[in-house]
Amino acid sequence: MTQTQTPGTSRAPEFHLVQAVLGGLRRELFDDALAYRPLAPVEVTSRLARFLPERIRARAGFFPHAVVVFMAFVVFAMGYERVDTGFGPLAFLFACAPAAIVLLTLVRPVLAFWASLAAAPFIGYLVGYEVGWPWSNTTFFAHLAVLAVAAARTRPRAAMWMWLVTAGYSLFLPALFRMGGDSEYVAMPFVSALVLLTVTVFQIRRQADRAVTAQQTVTAQERSKRTLLEERTTIARELHDVVAHHMSVVAIQAEAAPYRVENPPPELEQAFLTIRENAVAALTELRRILGVVRAEDYEAPDAPQPTLADLDALVANVREAGLDVEKTVTGAVRELPQGVELSAYRIVQEALSNVLRHAPGAGAKVEVSYVLGGLGLRIANGPARGLVKPARHPATTPQGGLRPPPTMGAGHGITGMRERVTMLGGEMTAGATEDGGYEVAAFVPVSREEAVS
């Protein structure tokens, strides 16, 4: 059974194409024709604004408004020439009309476009059409100004429709009334195309710059979050080795304790057994959780995690790489919790690595202060003085540039240092010094109960 179609229910593709084209014209130039859209001040970000006086710089955001007012004044001056030589007061009125239409673009750009088209034939009839009817010198420049401002304040598609309407208006209206020469018809379409193309290219580039800036901001935020997560993962791996060592010692001691006592009571044996079971269970759970954040290429270190006692070896390694380092220790040296010592070592390591990378040739000072309430660290360097080749065991890139030793740079710079200090409840400052160098200072609190006797 063949289904019959009711006439009018199906449309040809050409009809839908025309409908879409006319629909775009209606949306761009008719629906928002009366919309009130005041021109907002622009954000002053130009480098040239720095050289302006303070009073003028505060009003630099109104520069586009000043440009529109200046163009309106030029249009008025062009029409004012005919006040005495033309129709007197009537010419003065028609000199003001194009200027007012240019000013209208500040609040209703699309309406100003239609008003410019509507006023052109009347003004051209009264004052003459030097460029080609319906355009006089005044209306010609005024319409170009309206097109430029309206295109800058609307979408590129609206600028295309404005040019099509202007070109059709300039070509078919003189032909319809048989006024003007053939060569005069193309003046407005050609010049307006150049103006709209320039404005549209500038507008598209400005939008692209904004999109790139927004994307760079998002990318920087994502990179910062990823760096922070990676650093926390690194800290978790290192602390796992510290905690796993202590938990293993607890389990072994709990298992061996009953054998050190002759005829231990059953309650004591059961207590040590419970301690061992809990230590093993905690160690297993710790390894399981760490496996979630462990990288595929991560390999557990063979050697024990470093402590402050290994700073001398670190300083010697850095000196071999060509960095002049001076180490100072103040206060009563004592053994601190292993997590504190590991983090302190990593902070010094990362700070010296940054000196090698960013301040070649500069001298560095490392100060470790054992105070009553905790541990203080200060790593400072002077300004860069160029690359300095190490005396022995050179660590250089294929291009000959100095690079840090393989053991340096365990984290992500300042982010990693700050994360370690925050994890331990401490405080840290980092910034440039007056002599052009850089300083990192941190304090990690350690209570008397936490300190290892």
C-alpha cells in the first residue's frame, strides 16, 4: 500500500536552504534591531597604557567611546559645509542626522545600521550624491563608520549580513530608480567589504586570543593540580618506606619478645601475638593502599631513605657538579622522627637542585638549625653568574650545559617543598632576595615526645 503525501507536507531542499538563510538574516538583523546594548568600557591591558598619566589611565577604558564620538564629529563637519551653500537650516538638520546615527551605535548598533540605510536616499537627494546615489560624501563615511562599529559589537555572521544588505541596497536601488552611473554602484560594496573584513579579522583574532588565554588558564590550573597530586604520591611512597620499616620492626620485636622471657605468662604471649598480628595487618593494608597510587614504572628503593645525616654526602655531590655550597649546623644535633628527617633532606635536595638549574655559578648556603620546638632550614643562593664547569665528575648535557646530578630533583620544586612542610604542620617561605638571589626558609615543629632519644 503506497502512502500518499499531503501537498505541502514535504519541502524541497532548496526551500529549506532559503528558509535557513532568511532565518539567519532575521535573527541577526531584525530580532535584535531594537535591543538596548550600551557599549561597556574595555579592560585596559595594553602596554601603552602604562605611559599614560594616572588621571587619563583611569578613563582609558572609554577609548572606543571617544573614537565613535570623533567619527560622529567628522560626519557632522562634512555635512555642516552645506549649511551656507545649500538649503540653510534644512541642510543643518541633515548634517546632524548622520552624526546622530553614528552616535546611536553606542547603544543600538543594529538599529543604527537600518537608520543609516533609510536616511541615505533623503540626504543624498537634498545635498547631492557625489559618491553615487543614494550615497553622498556625508552618508558614505557615516555608513562606513556605522558598519565598523556595528560589526565590532556583533558576531561575524551579522557583519556578513550587513555587507550583503548594503551591497544589494547600493546596487539595486540606483538601478531601480535609474540614477547614477554604472561605475558608481560598486564604490560602497567595495569599500564596505574592506572595512568589514578588517573589523571582522580583528574581532576573530581578539576572540581567539581570549579563548587561548582561557584555555591556558585552565591548563595551568590542571597542571598545578596534577603536579600537586604527583608530589603527594611521591611523598606517600617515601613515607610508606619509613612507616613500613617501623611496622616491620614492631612485628619482629613482638614475635621475638616472648622468647626473651623465661616462662612468660599466657596473657603476655597473647598480647605480643596480638601486637604482631595488628602490625602485619597494618603493613599489608598500607601496601595495598599504596598500590593504588603507585606508578607503573615505580621501583622501590634498595637503600634506606636518606636522613639529615646524609646531608654531607649531598653537599659533596653538589660541589662535584660545580656549585659552591656552604653548610652550617646550629643547635644541639639530635635524632628526629624519620619522616621529618626525610622531608628536611628532600627540601634541601630540591632547593640545591633549583640553584643548579636556575642560578648557575651562584654560591649557596645551607643552614640547619636544631631548636627547642623543631627544626629550621634555610637555603639561600646569590644571583646567577653563568655556567661553571665542575672540576671533576662532570654532569653535563649533550649540548654542554650544566645539569644537576642524577640524585637531585626528587620533586616539583617549590610545590613539593611546600607540600612536605604543610604535611608536617610547619611553615615555609620562598622568594627572591634583595641581591638578586633566592631564599627558601622552612620550620618543621617537633615536640619533645616525637623526638627520638
